Amino acid sequence: MTLLDTATQIVAQTTDLSALAKLGGAIGAGIATIGAGIGIGNIGKAAMESIARQPEASGAIRTNMILTAAFVEGVALLSVVVCLLAVLMS
């Protein structure tokens, strides 16, 4: 029996949908956090490669890297808040 079959049986047997909402919120928060971590890592990698290629532009590259990382972190925080609301409001 695969994981998908097991999950389908559990969903079919569940009459309390708030439990599924809590599960979905928890999984969504985890995915948002992992995605933000990967995205910020890629931003840092690209910025370091750019600075290595063009050291005289390091100030502008660093500023853009910090701003972009902050935007990614803001979106991740918003998605975690939405997921927590799904968990707490159900």
C-alpha cells in the first residue's frame, strides 16, 4: 500500500475536517519555510558569484542581495502566518 492510498483512506474516514485543515496548515508552513531557505541560499550563491566576477560592483550587488532576501523572507513569513491561521481558526 502506497502512502497516497493510506492518505486517501484516512481522508475518507475522517468526518472532522478541522483535523485535515490543521494538517494542511502544518505541511504548508513547512513547505514555505523550506522554500524560503532554498531561495535565500540561491540568492546568496548568485551574489557571491557576481561579486567574484565583478568586485568593483560589490556594494550594489550586496544591497540588491539583502533587499531580495528580505522580500523572500517577508513572503515566507506571510505564508507561514496564513498556514497558522488555517490551523488555529479551524
